[in-house]
Amino acid sequence: MPAILCLPQPDDPAPRGFTVQVPVAGESNVDAVVDLYSDRLRCDHPNVDDGRALGRALTHQAVRESCGRVVVLVHEELAAGLRAAGYEQEATMPGFYSGDGDCAVMGLALDDSRSLSADAAALQKVERLLRDAPPERSRPLIETERAIVGDGEAIAQLITETFDHYPTPSGVSAYIEQHIEDGTPFRLVREGDKVIACASADLVPEARTAELTDCATSPEHRGRGLMQAILADLVGDLEDLGYPTAFTLARAQVPGVNLAFQRLGFELRGRMAQSCRIGTGLEDMNVWSRRLAQEAS
Ligand SMILES: CC(C)(COP(=O)(O)OP(=O)(O)OC[C@H]1O[C@@H](n2cnc3c(N)ncnc32)[C@H](O)[C@@H]1OP(=O)(O)O)[C@@H](O)C(=O)NCCC(=O)NCCS
């Protein structure tokens, strides 16, 4: 799920949210997004020292905006203060900040139902699969392509066909084209003139990390190893950029995507219950991350 864009965007059917400035006692204001689409308040990497004051301020704002949930991504040092303000540490991504500082994923359910798993039975099946860790089938090498701006429409179409709900406007070709033009790595597999699988690495340049996202394979081509090939090549793109880590927020109830990340050396860092509107509705998201290979200097 790439950074939330404040909408409306051209042609996007769903208004998704807006940014608010939240006053934090004794600190400067922080930006947070009232994410209407996923009914939550989200605040990424606020520049404050007092986690408890931050937590209280975000809770106050979320109540005011009638959000069902709060999500905060912060330096680990702020986690204790946020816990004291009632937040739960849902995941920790080591080395997230430029390979050094860990990132704590903190959550607070204001609507009690948002603290429960969306589909506990499906989660158990995925957990069993990850525990069994079936080895990857051996296959001939799958070639993936780095997308160019002209691929925006076909990628947007695949996203639209794949997801009933999606948290960003990735089904809008202008949005994808803009991201490719801005340097976001997208990779795809094509059959004839049709894009049959795609994913992207949404860069967070200030932290020198990236979120692997927009993972979609056409139903008739699933289970052929296309997504594993695309993700492996995107990891290579990030290593070429010298990025020390990568992460993903993966739908916790979808077996293939979680297995693919586990096989690529990502580690499961935690889970965000009913965090994001995607696929079937509000779903749990698994937090995976890994360190990337870096050339010795
Ligand atoms: C998730 C998704 C992208 C995977 O794409 P894919 O191209 O089929 O993935 P791959 O074939 O590379 O890898 C999936 C692996 O999981 C396995 N797998 C998939 N579903 C499985 C299941 N229910 N039980 C056991 N293994 C399963 C596949 O067999 C494959 O393993 P293999 O290499 O040993 O055959 C595709 O299913 C999809 O588009 N789903 C809908 C969109 C979505 O939920 N995207 C993820 C958003 S976070």
C-alpha cells in the first residue's frame, strides 16, 4: 500500500482522504492523513520527541474525525510513550530508517471491532502454510520487464480487474504513469500485448527503504511463479539503488503473496488487524521486511 494520496485524483471514483495538521503538546504540529477509504488516521514518521504526547494528540484528532483506528509509523524510541498512551506495538521493522533506526508500527482501535482479525480462519491457513514452508517449484527462468510510462494504462487495468477495493488510486492510469515518471520502479510480465502480472517498489527516499506493493497476477496465470520473479527483480532494483532494507504490508489472508515474501527472505514482523480497505473490505495486513544485500565499500 503506497503512501496515501490525498484525493480526489482525476478519474478516481473514491475520495480517499485529506491531510490535517495535528498540534502535539510541547512539540511542533505533525501531519496526519484522515484516510476516509480505510476509516483510519495515519501518521508516518512524525518528527517529535514525546511519544506519549503524540499518542494523545493523534487519539484526540481521530476521535474528532470519527476514525475507527489510528496507525502510526515511528522511530522505535517513541514506542514506549505511545504504548503509555494506549497504543499497541503491532510490528517492528529493524533498520527501517536508512539501515539504522528501527520502525515501530503502532496501532489503536477506537472502534473495538477494529482490534479483531477480519478472518481468523483464513489467517490460520496462511500461518500453517508459512510454517510448512513448501519449497518453490523449479521452473525455467521468468524474465520480467521494468515498466515504462506507456505501460501505465495496462497496469492500472490489471489492478482494477484484480481488486474490488484498493487503498490507493492504482487503478487510475494517470496515477501509475506519474509514479513511473517520478522514478518508482514498476515491474511486469507481459504476454502478447497484455500485462499479466505487476508489482512496484514505492520508494521512501528519506528513509532509504521501499514498500513492495501493487502485487497482482491475472487469475489464469497464478501459481506460475510470476510474482516471485517480479518481486525478486524489484529487490534487485532496490539493491542497485543502494537501499539497505525493503518492506511490505501484505494481505494477511492471501497465501501466495505471503509465501512469496517469505521465500524471498523477508521476515514476518507483525500484523495490523483490520487496517486497510483492500480486496474483500477491511483486512489484516502482515508486516514483512528484510535487509538487502549491500556492496562492500
Ligand atoms: C498474490 C498473487 C499476486 C500471487 O501471484 P502469483 O503470480 O500466483 O504468485 P507466484 O506463483 O509467484 O507464487 C505464489 C506461490 O504460492 C503458492 N500458492 C498460492 N496459493 C496457495 C495456496 N492457497 N496454498 C498453497 N500455496 C499457494 C503458489 O503455488 C506459488 O508457489 P510455487 O512457486 O511453489 O508454485 C496473486 O494470487 C494475486 O494477484 N492475488 C490477488 C491480488 C492480491 O491479493 N495481491 C496481494 C496484495 S498484498
